[in-house]
Amino acid sequence: MKMVSITKTIFLLQIWILVNVSPYQLVHCKFSRLELPFRTFGPDSTAFDAKGDGPYTGVGDGRVLKYQGPNIGFTEFAITSPNRIKARCDGTNDPISQRMCGRPYGLGFYFKTGDLYITDAYYGLLVVRPSGGQATQLVTGFDGKPFGFLDSLDIDQEKGIVYFIDSGAIFKTSNRTKIVESRDTSGRLFKYDIGTKQVTLLLSGLSGPVGVALSKDSSNVLITEYIAQRIRRFWLKGAKANSSDVFTNVEGIPDNIKRTVLGDFWVAISNTKQHTTFSIGQRINQFGKVMETRNFTDQYNTPNGITEVQEHNGRLYVGCLDQNFIGVFRV
Ligand SMILES: *[C@@H]1O[C@H](CO)[C@@H](O)[C@H](O)[C@H]1NC(C)=O
Ligand SMILES: *[C@@H]1O[C@H](CO)[C@@H](O)[C@H](O)[C@H]1NC(C)=O
Ligand SMILES: *[C@@H]1O[C@H](CO)[C@@H](O)[C@H](O)[C@H]1NC(C)=O
């Protein structure tokens, strides 16, 4: 009689643990912050160099910072704007200052040379040598017209091709409501050939493209559409080459998309309901199936939500426009 009751108690305890210790609570325990320098905000995305050092991140005052470990923290690595005045720019985070100070969003290292490629909303596609410093502008427009607002990039390491997107000028307003209500479709996907320095327009008519990721087999690129709330796929190879289709629809506003080592993609998604913004990360496989969902709402209680989830060495690095840290979650 007694044995049975102890067994039953243990059984019920196991059930209780299963029900009450959800993965979200476990994630919570494994959360840490890489703090940015004083008064520095908006680490939209992250990148790691060929040695795995970093993260590097572009922030709201126009600088690209490099994380140098817990003792040193972040230091200035590069700047994009040729007009940047340090005394006026350091510590700012507003769209007016960003016109002069620069606003680097997308970062990607080309491992063959160690150079860092940067997409800056106001200063186009740039490159900076492995030691950092002032970045060099490569492309600032297409067909005689300046870009609207450059956001993300991804690099084909084999072929030396940079895929990058122009979100459309409406993004210069920095007003989430205005951007979504505009229903803008002037977004475009481009490629830049590092060898020939040639720029090619691949796809136009995108509705608020903000993230781009090359598939592991480099047969296609995925583009998140902020306004249309979906992920579009542009085919580079095969029978459908040069055409695009809808890869998957998203419940909420998707931001950056980053490929994992195994070929899945993490997508940062935010959803505003009754003045609260929920921040979710979803890992989607190459067929568009959601494999994993992580809820970052408790750690990112901000109006804009999160902008990126990137997996690196068993950790998730989470970016955000309003915060002064990069969140790190152990997987
Ligand atoms: C953003 O745009 C919306 C819609 O156009 C407007 O109602 C709102 O006041 C704007 N917000 C700010 C902070 O300018
Ligand atoms: C795709 O477009 C490129 C030029 O951008 C062209 O060279 C190529 O032949 C096209 N491929 C197909 C399958 O249409
Ligand atoms: C995420 O967490 C927030 C706050 O804890 C909660 O309100 C929300 O319902 C959760 N969302 C999902 C999709 O789990």
C-alpha cells in the first residue's frame, strides 16, 4: 500500500515538472547580455569574422562595434559615413542624426579576404578592411538613382557575391505604423559581384524587404517582407531561375533572417497587440516548416521588438533597435 503511494507521488511529481517547467523558463535561466558602451543603442544585426571573433554589430549612432570579450566589452571597429563628426554622433540614435552619422544595418565578412561588407541605410554598400576604420563606399544607387534604404546582406563565400536589399525610402521615416500602412512595393533585391564590381538588379516589387539569406546549397535566396508579412524565395539556379515565389507566410512582422550551419533559418518576428509588442524567434527549415519557436518577449519589452536571431556556436544572438545590449541565449 505504502509503496504504491510513493510510486504514485513520484509519478505525479514528474508530471508536475513536465507541465510547469516549460522551455521558455529554461531559456530565461540561460539569458545573458553583452552590454554596449554607455548611451549606445540599436544593435540590429550581428556578424562574426573568419576566426569566429565578435560579435560585430552596427548601432544607431553610425558605428560598427566589435565585442572583445567580457573585460574590454565593445570597441569601435568601423564607421560608414564620410561626414561623421564623432563629437556630434557618438551616443545618438535618431533618424535625423543618422543621415549624417550613418546607420549600418547589414554586416557580413568575406572570409577569403577578411573584409567586412556593410549595408548602410543612407550610405549604400560599403567595405572595410580586416583592421577596420573608415569604410569605402562601393555602390550608392542603381540606374542613376540613389537607393531608398539599404538594410541587410548575405554573402556567397564560394562565388564572392554579395546579395543585398533596398527596403524602400518609406523606411527612412522610422515609423513602424507608417511603414506598414504605406503598403509600399518599391523594395528590391540586388547582387554585387566582388570580383567584377558589377551590380545586378535581381528582383523588384518587394513589399518592405528587410532580411536576406542565401540557402545552404546556394540555389535560392530568401527575403523577408516586413510589410507583406511573408518570406519570398528568389531562385538562382534550376528551372525556376530568375523567378520568385512565396516561401512561407508569417504571423507577425518578420525582420532579419539568418541561416544556421545545418541549413535552417532563424527569423525574428514581432507582433503588436493592444500596445504590447511580442518578440518571437522561429527556426524554419528549407521547406518552410517551423521547427522551433522561442519567445523573447520577457527579455525585450520594447515598442519595436527584436530584429534578429542568429545562431553561432550553440548560442542565439538577439538584436533589437531600442536596447543597449545584445541578448545571448544558450541553446
Ligand atoms: C507614425 O505614423 C502614424 C500613421 O501615419 C501616425 O499616426 C503617428 O503619429 C506616427 N508616429 C510618430 C511617432 O510620428
Ligand atoms: C537569368 O538572368 C541572367 C541575367 O540576370 C541571365 O544571364 C540568365 O540566362 C537567366 N537565366 C534564366 C534561366 O532565365
Ligand atoms: C510570449 O511571452 C509573452 C510574455 O510572457 C506572452 O504574453 C505571450 O503569449 C507569449 N507568446 C507566445 C507565442 O508564446
